[in-house]
Amino acid sequence: MTRVEFDTVIDFVVAKDIHLISDEVYSGTNFDSPGFISVMEAMQSRKNVAHRVHLVYSLSKDLGLPGFRVGAIYSNNETVVAAATKMSSFGLVSSQTQYLLSALLSDKELSRSYIVENRRRIKERHDLLVRGLERTGISCLKSNAGLFCWVDMRHLLKSNTFEGEMELWKTMVYQVGLNISPGSSCHCDEPGWFRVCFANMSAETLELAIQRLDDFVVSCRGHKVVCNSGCRMQRKKPSLPKWILTLPSSDRMLER
């Protein structure tokens, strides 16, 4: 968000007498303009509402440490801090984890160089995925941060429903060999959108995933042909390569 957008949001917070929680867990993954601005930077000139603005952060995304389960809450509200302090006793960080993170974060040069290199690689993977999707005829929303692309696959649905979305997802997993997240699992209110992660793999693996997706789209195009007269002819659907992937599922019988 820009500084102007933050000011608009803060004005809304004041007008409605509510609180603002800024989740900045992806702040270090910003790889393109506009640059990242923390809500606390925007609050420098709005200190009169500082008690209504709170920041949450985690090391899971920026440092790739989701298994460490380490995060933080920053707030100027004493009530919020007191409640968070009491709740923290149910999720204490082990002494071994504290020791390791202390050594890691104390190395300022390592921290800076890691974030810079991480952003470079994320942008590289992001651009590789977007170009590959474009070649396949699939679009996605523009983004400048994060580890995912929000991909539009509505044209590949057999029915414009969430059931159709789940059917497409199962096809992706069982036949194509790609596990992408259906939009409904992210509370999307329109079927056919998928969240695709591009940051947890090598460029070679990502290119293979794009090739599998392209093969699938081509097979879909060849499955149904519309005649000039308006009739529909069925063409035999080309078989996709058999990927070495089988997932257990309650609705999928084991092949005998």
C-alpha cells in the first residue's frame, strides 16, 4: 500500500472507531515497485491513533522458517500487549530456537544479503511462471510481492461452480501432477481461481510444472470442437503422460 492509501485506511479507522491489524508477514518478499511501506511508518504523523493500530509479523515467509513457529505482535495498546503476553505462555519458543535465531538475526550483513538475494530469486521465479502461463493462454493478477500467483482458470472449468473447481483441482493433482490451491480454500467467492506457489522449487522444477500445465490445456482444447454451423463434435481427448504421483483420497478407489 502507498502512504496515501494508508492515510485513507487510517481515516476510516478513526471515523468508524475501530482497530487496524496490519499483517506484514510478506514484507520482505516485495520484489517490484511500489516498495513496501510498514503501517508504523505511516503512523509517524498519526500518533493520536497509535493505540488503534497493531502490527503482526512472522519469520515464516521472509526467512523461510515456517517450522520455527516464531512471530511477533507490535502494539502501543497496553491492553493488547497484556493479553498477548498472557497468551504467549501457550506458544513459548524453545531455548534452542531462540539461540539459533539470535545468532542468525545478530548477523546484520547476512540478514541484509539474504533478503536481497531472496527478493531477486522470487522475482525470477515469478516472472518465469507468468511468462509460462501467458504462453499457455492462462492469465493471472499482477503482483509485486509474495510467494504466490492468483491464477485465472475459469475457462478450464467444466461447470462454473465450486464443484467444477474441485473437479479441476483433482484432475490437476491426480492426472497432471500439480498440487495448486483452489480459490475456495482461500475463501474466494468466484470459482475457477487458483493460488499457485512458485517460490519453493528450482527453476527447472517450475519449468516442468509449466510444461505439464501446457500439455493439459492443449488436451482440453482438443477435447471439444465447435463447428461453423454451431454443432459440437467430440474429439478423442489426448492422453496425458502418466506422472508418478498417487495421493490417497476417500473418494478415489485404489487402482487394481
